[in-house]
Amino acid sequence: MIKGEEFIRTIIDSAPNMMGYWDRDLRCRYANAAYSEWFGMPPEEIIGIRFQDLVSEQLFALNEPHIRAALAGEPQRFERTLNKADGSQGHIIGHYIPDVGADGKVRGFSIQANDVTLLKETEAKLKLAACVFENTLDGVLITDVNGTILSVNPGFTEITGYTAVEAVGQTPRILQSRQHDKAFYALMWEEIKANGRWYGEIWNRRKDGGLYLQRMTISMVPGEDGKPVRYVSVFSDITALWRKDEHIKHLAFHDALTDLPNRTLLMDRIGQKLLHSEREQSHFALMFLDLDGFKLVNDQLGHNVGDDLLKKVAKRLQALVRGSDTVARVGGDEFIFILNNPQGKDEITNVANRIVRSINEPVEVLGEVLQVGVSIGIAMFPADGHTSVNLIRNADTAMYAAKSSGTNSIRFFSAD
């Protein structure tokens, strides 16, 4: 029997849970090794100690209702955060179990307290992670190793339009925009396999069919063996930012009034043509346009009418531009038209005449019917210059010669 008691005591002392027994006088009759370790006292010092002497006055006050209930025969269960002997804090789940004798009277109660500090810390971390997952504005998508979607957050729904019910069980292919080729995705997965992560920008498609640009990180979550068990994608919608950036770029290279290319973009395009001219054996005509009668419109009807007139002239010029041609506003009522690879002077003259006829058409501007003309000077590459500066200067010279000869005139540059 003694051997049996020793065996049971050994098992109880080896248990990670705190176990003890208190009689009706609240004196400890038994405490296992975990109990001693928690309070930092050897078992012999705990045995016989009063409950209120073992714990602080504040803790005893918290536990007293449970003690009274246990001595009244009512089992108790509660959670408590306590200070350990080493000064750290621990969290327990406590049980007070009444010891009822054969006569029905409670002789005392046993205590079992489970140290759940690590579980509580893990639970707190999980709650924090869940809070971040649920409340972040970024979209979060989690898949298994086969690409099946396991979970998405509200941010995902907000950006893509797909609810969790619609997305879970599908694959991220439901978002594909077909804006990227197979090589793009192959490189993405090569980087994930090599580095465990990919970061970049990608076009995807919302549930309603609309395209959006997202900045995304895909991270591989490894298992204990280092092999992937999950993939986590975190992304944000940067479409508005991209459009703003594109708009800023557009403003830098386009005229604010007419939206035509400005002098900066024009010079770049001429430079590109000159750069590739030897390899491609290309040539082009540069037409310098100056409106006839525009100053009179501005002076008599005001700048609002003049600005609106310039916008409508720009639209008419744009209607005459082929894909390889360029029309730009270089200041005031001056425009430059680049005709790419014309088939001789006859084609250049034909295009110039079409420009004259188009601009000569009456135009209604803010209730006024107006008519203006245009003078055109033409310089040809490579005959009339090998740099953008020379070509523009020579076309400008030809334009002044055209203007001096009368309205709606066309002149080719002549060095004579």
C-alpha cells in the first residue's frame, strides 16, 4: 500500500499542473512539485501553511469567494493572472474541487491549477494577427501549396470585389488580367522558389471586370522540413497612384491647353528620328505652322475665345496625323507637324494643303463663328539640316517667307 502511495505521489509530483489540498481551516495538507516551483518554496514549507499566508492579501480577497463556494460543496473554475516567485507573471486556469466525506460534509478541497501562460501568450499573438488580418486595408490571400485559396481578408474583398465565400476554394487565376505573358509568371515563381518571396507590380482584374494595378508581396511559408506549406499574398491597389504618376508624366510632355505634345516631347521625337535615320535610311518633313489672323481674334474677342480656338485647331491637326507622324504646339499660335517618310514633295504639298483647308473651315467658338488661316514653312531632312535646331530654324524661315506672301501660303525652305 505504501509502495502504491509512493507511486501515485511520484506521478502527481511529475505532473506539470499545480496540485494541492487544503482543509476546512485553509491549511495546506499537500502540494506537488509544480506547486512548490510556482511559489518558490520547498514542499515542507508549504505543508501546514495557511492559504492567506501563502498568497498576498489582494489575491486571497480575489480567491475567497471561490474558497467559500468550494467549502459549501460547489466545484469552482476560474482564470487568474498571478505573480510568480521569480517576479514574472503567469496565467492559470484554476479548479477548486470539494472533498466530500461519507457523512456528506465537506472536509476540504483539492486545487488543480494549469499554467497556461504560453497558451495565453500564443492566443494574444493570434488575436493580434487576426485583428491585423481583419482590419488592414491591404488585401491578404492565403493559399495551400497547390494554389487553392484557403482564406482572404475584408481588404481582399474591398479591392477585388470577391467575397470570402466566392474566393475560398478557387485559385488566384480568378483575378488574372491576361496583361502578362507566361514568362512573367515563370520568373515570379522562380524568384519565390529561390528566395522565398516575390515583390512587384501586377495587373489583375476585379470581379466586375475592371483592371487594377496592385503592388504585391508573395511569401512562402515553410514547414518544419523547410518545404512550402502555404503561400501568403499581401497586396494594395495602386491604380490611382499609377494614374496620377502617368498624368504627371503626361503633363511634363504635353501642352496644358491643347494636350498636344509640347516642345520637349517634340525635340525628343525628332532626336529619335535623327538617331535612327542612318540605320533605317529614313527621312521626314518638318512643317512650321503659324495661324493667320489669330492675334486679331485674341485682341477683339479675348483670350478665352482664343484659347478655345487653339483647342479646336489642335483637334483638326490631330485628325490629319498618321501613327508615325507628330503634331506639337510649340508656343502661342505656332505648331510643328512632322511628316514621316513622305514620298517626295508632292505628298508633302498635298498634306500641307489638307492642313490649310482644314484650318480654313469656319469654326464656332463660344457663340462666335470664326475663320483663320495658316502659313506653313517646310524643311526636309536630310536636305535642309541634320539637327533639330537647324531644321526648326529653316522651317521657321520658310514660314515667314510664306506669311509675307499672303494668307494660307506654303513655302519650302530654300538656302538661296
